[in-house]
Amino acid sequence: MTSSLDERIKSFMASGPYAVVGASSDRDKYGNKVLRAYQQHGMEVYPINPRAAEIEGLQAYPTLADVPAKLRAISIITPPVITEQVVVAAAAAGVKMVWMQPGAESVEAIRKAEALGMEVIADGPCFLVLAHYRE
């Protein structure tokens, strides 16, 4: 039986390490704001961006497989067609939970993630709202 959305969010927020797939060095983009929200809460977080060496003072990694930590949960801020690929890579990296930020989700991405045994947060609130992100 799958847990309620509130239970999945509580579990997601309980512990990391985390990664932000689609992290951006552009401070106006959601991929940057979500990363900073993790930082504001002192959470262990890794930015994933194949074209950046560093984002917000953190070493960036091209893929989830490149992260030196065993990731428990990730936030995804990518176009839905990319999200569908990210969930497969996340499962291969041992990720247990995925939070598809609004606009990143698709029916196929959600189906794939659940079929791969991951808890999914999608079609719900943005991480920025629940993390009480401050600019």
C-alpha cells in the first residue's frame, strides 16, 4: 500500500542525502532556488548539471552516478521527457524517493519511478513552498 502524499513528504524531508537534478547556476531559475532551499535548511545536497562545475558553492556532478554519496532522495526540475530518463538513472543509483517538481512530472515518469520501486511525490506542492524558501 502506498503512503499518503503527506506521509511521503514527511519521509522525504526526514533525511538525505539529496540531489537536485536540473540544478542551475541561474539564480532566477527554479533549479537554483530548490538547491538553495536545501542549503537554507543545512541539508546535504548535490547539484546535478552536466554543464556546470560548481553551483552555489557546491561541486556539481554531471549525472547521479557521479555523486560520491549514496543518495536517498532527489528533487527533479527537468522537462518531463528528461524526467522519464532521470528516474531510471535514479533507480540505478539506489535512490528511494523522487520529488518531481511541478512541470517536471509526466504520467510516464511517475509510472516508471513507481515500477522501479521508488516513492514518488508528483502532481503536488513544490519543494520551495514546503521548505519555506526565502530569496
